[in-house]
Amino acid sequence: MNILTIIVSVLFIFTILQDGFETVVLPRRVTRRFRLSRLFYMTTWVLWSSVARKMRPGNRRDLYLSYFGPLSLLLLLVFWAAVLVLAFALLQWGLTSAVQAPEKHATFGTYLYMSGTTFVTLGFGDVIPLFWLGRLLAVAEAGIGFLFLALIIGYVPIIYQAFSRREVEISLLDARAGSPPSATELLRRHYRNQQVEELVRYLCEWERWCAELLESHLSYPVLTYYRSQHERQSWLAALTTILDTSSLFIVGFEGITAPTVRFTFAIARHAAVDLAQVYGVPPLNPKRNRLSPADFEQMRAALSEVGLQLRLGADAEQRLREIRRMYEPFINALADHLLLNLPPWIIASRTVDDWQTSAWDHLGAWSPEKLDEITHIIIDHRKKMPLARGHEHPHTHEHQGEQLSSDGNGRATSS
């Protein structure tokens, strides 16, 4: 009996079960610094993102980063299962449990094989424990394996339901705030049609979205790595846009009162701060000012075009800067950690929203002559390709049939 092996194996089993319970079942944030799943994600994300940081920003890098969320979830489940199988094998081996096996002398590989078949409940029966302690451990491992499978079946749909709920509002923001979204565009599009009350109600709906974001991403941190469908959209960009818009309402507009927007700002900032704390990223001042004095004047002019006048006159910029200091360091830290782009305050050039584009729009820019040229190239290429045997043109068979006929003895003669 190896006491050290038994202690290590029991510690492994306890650690995995505790980590799985806290990650999947426990509906609250765990403040303990050391967690196995936390260490797993920190290590794998550092390795995964280090490759992405060397790639040029664009669709290719975004596609590469989008694989991490689902793939890391599967790898975490496989990691838990592998450690449990190894731990139970070590425990049986450390206890020197007598087993009936094809081998004359059971090795660690024999115990590992028995542990694996027991965990996934295969039940081959070629390796079985002979005494009560080994049988008890086998029953316990089979029960844990069955429970593990049930948790996977229930856990994965919850993740994707939360992801789907998050993305619905992000998709709706595209037509209202542009692509990428911006606070200035969100205000302009609503106030141009005198829909300020609707915008205030819309921001109140985002208060609930921010609360759901906070709850779901604290309970299931892997959701943070799930990226949106479009490159110019993300949950962090949406959260930042709502914070920016709420900040402008807090500064105030002439003739408009919206005190409830402060509640939206409060829960949105709460989400940004807590998520930054979960991932251990300290507040980070942006390398480039998102709203320079020149950009502020441009934003003020753009809002004035639709009749929105900021209060406080010359002090409005200073007041807005003070509010921005409350949340921008946290969202900037999250953006740097997750390799996500933060939205601008004002879009410098005219952009097309995602809902206005499609994969076929680039064909519209081609002239008819260009399309004819490409068509002729394809036709010429097909003519030059040799026909494979068995795929001859049907007219070839008809032509051959006209030249051949059969005489009375069944011999083919030329016509």
C-alpha cells in the first residue's frame, strides 16, 4: 500500500469534484483565488491569445479567436474526466486492490484501463475487482461518471441559451446604433425622429440586459470568450455603447430629463467592474483617448444637427471626462485581455451597417463586361478539361449510335 499515492489520488478526486460543482452547479461567484478551472482558462487563453496577437486584426483573427470559447469548454470537460479516471486508477493501484484480469500480474495500465471502462460505464467485465474495497471504489466511480455525463447534458444547453439571449439585443443594436455601434449614432437616429422617450425606454431595457450579462458571465465565465456573429459586434462593444450613451444623458441635454438612465449606467458599470475583477485584469488606462477634445467638438456638432444640445456649456466636456473615468479603465482592461475592439464615440467616416450588407454585395460593384469576362474564362476552362470515362457527353453516344448498326447475327456494322 502506497500512502502517498492514496493521498494524492484522493486530493485529485476532491479537487475535480469541487471545481466541477463550483463551475456548473453553484450559482454564485467563487472568490477563492485558486481554482482549477480558473487556472485552466488562464493558461489556455494565454497560449491561444499569444498566437492571435501576432495575427493582423481582421476576419481571420476574429475567426481564430471565436473557436476558443466552445473548444475550451469541451477541453475542460475532457480534462475533468481524464483527471478523475487517472485519480481512481492511482487510488486502486495505491491500495493494491486485487483484480481479475487477463494479465497474470496487474500493472498500473491494468488499473487505468479498469478505471476508464468503469467511469464511462462500458462494463466489459474483463478486469474486475475481487474484494469489497475495490468494488466499492468501482461503484463510486461509475456513479460519478454517470453524474458527470448528466451534468454535461444539462450544462451545455444552458451555456448556449445564455449566449443566445445575450446576442439578441446585440443584433438589435445594429440598426439603432450602427456598425460598429456608437453613442452618437444611437442618439442621432432616435432624436432625428423625435423618439427620445422611446430611447429612454430602450435604455431601461438594456438595464435588464446588463443585469443578465453580469449574472450569466459570473456564473459561467466561459461565456466571456464566446464571440458575436459579426466582427464589428461584441458584448463588450454593446456594453460600452450603453455606458457612453448613459454618460451623455447624465451630463444632460437641454429640454430632456431622463433620471432613470442613471440606473442603467449603474448596473452597466457594475458589470464591467465585476467582470474585470473575475479575470484578474486591473484597470488599464487607454493608450489612445477614445474621445479627444477634437472628437468631442465633432460629437457636439453632430448632435446639434438633430437638435440635441449638451448642458453645462464649456464644462460639459470636463463633466463627461469625470464620468468616463468611472468605467473606461475597466472596459479597456477587458478589451485588452479578450482582444476585442472598443466602439468609437463618433464614427469618423460613413459606414454601412451589417444589416445593409450581404456576402453578394461585392458582385454589384462589377460591371457587366467584367461578369462576361469571368463567365468566358470558366467556359473555356471547362472545354479544355478532359472528360472522365463514364461521363461522356450524351450527344457522343447518339452520334455513335447513328454510325453503328447490327446485322442479323448480332455483329455491329458501320452504317
